[in-house]
Amino acid sequence: MPQPLDSLKGFAVTFKQIFRRPITQQYPEYKRPVYPRFRGRHRLWKHENGLEKCVGCSLCAAACPADCIRVVAEENAPGNRIS
């Protein structure tokens, strides 16, 4: 059974938060700054001849937090221009 003092401490924390300004930012009016290390959208780049710039190191698969990237080795054929 909770102590009455614990309930009062909880109410005190809530009461303090009522008078603070919200920190929510409206997106279209205020955009977050772009940091210098930001590299843009993730995408698989291609060479001028159509081959992908993937060397098959599987670092992208290891770094993916959702585990949705899989690297499979394939042979390149003139009709199938993937790497």
C-alpha cells in the first residue's frame, strides 16, 4: 500500500510541470538544424555504367537496427546489371 507521503511527492512533481513551457516544436515553421555529420538519405548509389557501388562488405547489414538489410552475393551478367 503506497504511503501518503509518496502520493504527495508525485503530485508535487506534476504540479511543477504544469507551469513549465512545452518544448514541442511545430515542424513546418521550425526545422531542426542539419548537423555537419549528416550524410543525407540512405540509398544505394550506382556507377555511370549502371553497376551498384556495393563492395559486399555487409557493414550496412550489421549496422541496421531493424535487421532488414541482407547482402547476397551474385554474379554479374551483361543483362543483369547488379552487383
